[in-house]
Amino acid sequence: MSTSAILFMAGSWTFVLGLTFWSFAKLMKDNQHFDPDGLGPAVPPKPAETEKSPG
């Protein structure tokens, strides 16, 4: 393979993996979890920005 092909492949994988990790981090940060067995917070969780409100 030529040098430009290797650089293109490395840049492409860097972009794809970076976008994957960014999306995963955003999804995990967006959820506000609570413990449903009664030991967690006294209030129910707030809906996430991406979650539709009920009703």
C-alpha cells in the first residue's frame, strides 16, 4: 500500500472510532438513573433531552 492510502485509512478509522466513542459518551451522560429498589433518590428520574415526554 502507498503512504497516502495508509494515511487515509488511519484517518478514516480515527474519525469512525472518535464518532462512536463521542456518541456513546453522549448517550451515557444523557441518562439520569435512579435505584428502583427504594434505596436511591426519593424522586423519579428526569427525562433525558432526547427522550419524549409522556403524554
